[in-house]
Amino acid sequence: ESEPNLEPVSKVRSYEPQAIANGNEMLELDLPEKLNVIELLDLMGKYLHLDYLYDERALAGKEVSLKLQGPIKVRDLYPLVESVLKFRGFVMTRKGNLVTIVPTEEALNIDPVLHPEAGDVQLGDVVITRVFKLKHVDTASAQNLLVGMKLGANISPIPETGTLIVTEYAYRMARVEELLEMVDQPGAPRQFRFR
């Protein structure tokens, strides 16, 4: 039982995409066990009404093994595609109705959404960029913490202003925010080192 007087442990924002209009619609898909990533993108584009752009040479021959147990809801297609792209080393971001897909190391080339507010993340914004203004911990220590926790696809510190610019998968940004909030507290200076 939950106790109504307890405050939530974390007050971080949700970086989940907005709800889909036909999200509860059930799909009976007869997918092969091995599926080409491009075919999965076609399926997502059809049901989520998204156009997408990718380098065919980069995605050609990329397959995944999917074992779906029964029907799937339309709203579950997006997290499925997001997981498959991450698994295969790709990211996507959205401009208007066009979703651009590139290898993870090229994430900054597709200009991820900068500093989204709660509810601003849309379907197709797999990677986003957040600007964190640190008050009590230095940028190098914060960066070491995130790198040690394997968070942040790209981290750019600006020590002079105490600013950390983090590009990360949208669903992991809440974790980045929570960790930085946890360590950016007043007290003795903190430094984090990982061996």
C-alpha cells in the first residue's frame, strides 16, 4: 500500500513521448523471427504516421530477432523500434514529421532537440540534448560520474559557467537528471573517480 503523506523519491521530469491518438489499437502482426530493421521502420512509419530518412548503406543487412508473444498495441511499436535501433547502434530525432536515423556516433550531426521541457519530447526524438547548470559540483566531476555510469552519448562541459551539456537517449535523460540532482548538493566539494 502506498502512503499518501510520502513524497516521491524523485522529482525529475518524464522524457516519455506524448501519447499516440490510436495508441490502444491492437495489431495482429505476423512478423518473421528475423526482421530487417528497414522493414520494422516501415511498420512504425505506417502506424505512427511518420516519415523517415536514413542512409540505406548504413541500415542494409541489419537484422534483429524478434519474438513477439501475441498482439501488440500501436503505442508499443515506438519503444520496440527505439530498443532495436539502440541495440543496433542507431539513433533518431525528429524535425516536423520527418525522423532522421543515423549511427549513434553521428547523433550530434542530426541536431537533437535542445533542452526539452516535460511533454516536449515527441515520437521520433530518441536522442535529446539537455543543458544542466551545476551549482555545487564541478563539471569534470559530474562528467566523470556520468561516464562511469555509462550515461551520456555526448557530454560537453563548460567549466567557466558550471554548465554541462548532455546528449542522451530520451528515456535515459531522467536518470542523468536524477544523478546530477543527487550529487549537485551543498557541502564539501565532491570529486568522482572511477577505476
